[in-house]
Amino acid sequence: MNDRAALLAEIAELKTRHHAVILCHNYQPAEIFPVADYIGDSLELARKAAETDSELIVFCGVRFMAETAKLLSPRARVILPAPAAGCQMADMVSAEALRARREELGDVAAVAYVNTTAAVKAESDICCTSANAVRVVESLPPDRPVLFVPDRNLARWVAHESGRAIIPWEGFCYVHALFTVADVARARREHPGVPVACHPECPLEVLEAADHVASTGGMYRLAREHAELVLGTEVGMCDRIRFDFPENRCWPLRRTAVCRNMKLTTLELVRDALASRVEEVTVPEPVAGRARAAIERMLAAS
Ligand code: 13P
Ligand code: SF4
């Protein structure tokens, strides 16, 4: 048995021994996909965490996702194999800053993108993901202004789709904010006739130039219908599609669109997480109860 095969066998044995489930985000390094029980977008992974009766969740992704899993599966031990894997956009809003802005604005509904800390979720009325943001905002009373944190691009997309007045926070994702309409035009020249799908964290003019706007789970579903795709999102999404659809052809809108934190996970770290079961992700009360309520409202609305 070579080193990699031995590592995969060790992970499988530890997973069985500890009744663990491995949840994996679509942007994770391709070497993680074969050990995952489920690979998906933020909403799909939150739902899987809520459903599981496993005692141990090894979450291959970034911290806000592991925190969401912990909130929805409070009895399980949740481990993030790469504890330093954060999300720069989630760090662009703090609970204190959100509270202060709410006081300044008066009666607003605060909608927190799931890419936030549990403390920020606890200060919000409801959460959303890229897959359900429009539906979540449309579920709110129409006469109450919406304060949307932290992604200004997703906020603009939701305002565009729902016709609702939205006050955006000035946060952004450094991976998606850099895409331009010129990138879409170049992709169309290089790959004529191939549909372009962009993530709603991209600027509005890029989304308007694309053929589809989709969460990473939505992009995966598009790959069932289209054998060729150009994807305006993190480059790893093309590896994700090739993993299940090896015949498909997929091009990233930009090859440099890399989320460094998503790439911190390795198979060795997954093995170590299963073996040691330390570095547990915890969310203290009363933040946990209030953050969970905002996530549960989202799940009920979508
Ligand atoms: P998805 O929920 O679409 O997977 O997006 C998560 C994310 O962090 C995108 O940058
Ligand atoms: Fe955060 Fe952007 Fe990375 Fe998604 S791609 S986890 S929004 S930094």
C-alpha cells in the first residue's frame, strides 16, 4: 500500500471507530473529496449538520461553517481540521459594530449572511446563504428596511432580484470582488457558446453579464445539464465538478481566484482531527441560542 492509500485507509478506520461524519465544502482541496461523506454548499452542509446523529463532525471548510454545524448539532463534537481557516469577509463585521449601526438606523431587519461569526448572527433577525438570500429577504415584512451584513455585492444582488430597499454593509469577498465584466467578455471569446455562471458574491455588473447566478451548490446542479461551463467563483469549484463529472469541461473565470483559507485543509490534518478529537469548535451561551434562532428562522423561510 502506498502512503496515500494508507492514509485513506487510516481515515476510514478512524471515522468508523469514532462514529464520525466528514462534511466538506465545495472549495476544499480535491484530495479531501474522496474521504467526505457529503460535499456541498453552505446551506446543504448546514442541513446535513442538522440531520446527523453522529457524535463527531469533522468539518472541512472554514470556521463560520463549522460554527454553524455546531449550532445545529449541539450534542456533536465539531472539529475544524485547519483551526486557522477563517473567512476574511466574515471578519469585516463585528457584533459591536452591527449593534451600533442598528441603533443608528432605528427599526430595521438585520439579515446576516451565513459568512459571519456566531456573535454577529446573534445580533441579527435572520441568516441567509447565497442559495436562499433572495427568498429570505422576500419572506420579511415589506415595510421594514433591511440591513444586510457583511457582503455588499450579495446585498446588491438581492435588492436587484427582490426589488427591496436594502442597506448594505461595506464588506466583500476578496476572491469574488475582483471579477470584472472584461473577464466575462474574455471567457466568451475563449469559450464561445459555453454558459458562464457566477457566484452572487461577484459585483452586480458581472452578475448581469453572466448567463447564470448560482451558489456553489447551484453550480454543481448546472453541471448536470451543461457538459461545459465557465465558473465565476473560487477555482476549486471546477475540481469539485470534475470529481463527480469527469467528462465535463470546466474553466475558472480567473485562475488566480483562490481562497487561501479553504486550501489549508490536508488529508493529514483530517487524520489528526479524527485521531486526537481536540481543537473542538464551541459557541458559548447566550450567543449560541440567539445565533441558532437566526439560523433556524432561515431554514424555516427556505
Ligand atoms: P456557497 O454557500 O455558495 O457554497 O458559498 C460559500 C462561500 O464562502 C462563497 O465564497
Ligand atoms: Fe470567505 Fe471568500 Fe473564502 Fe468564501 S471564498 S470563504 S467568502 S474568503
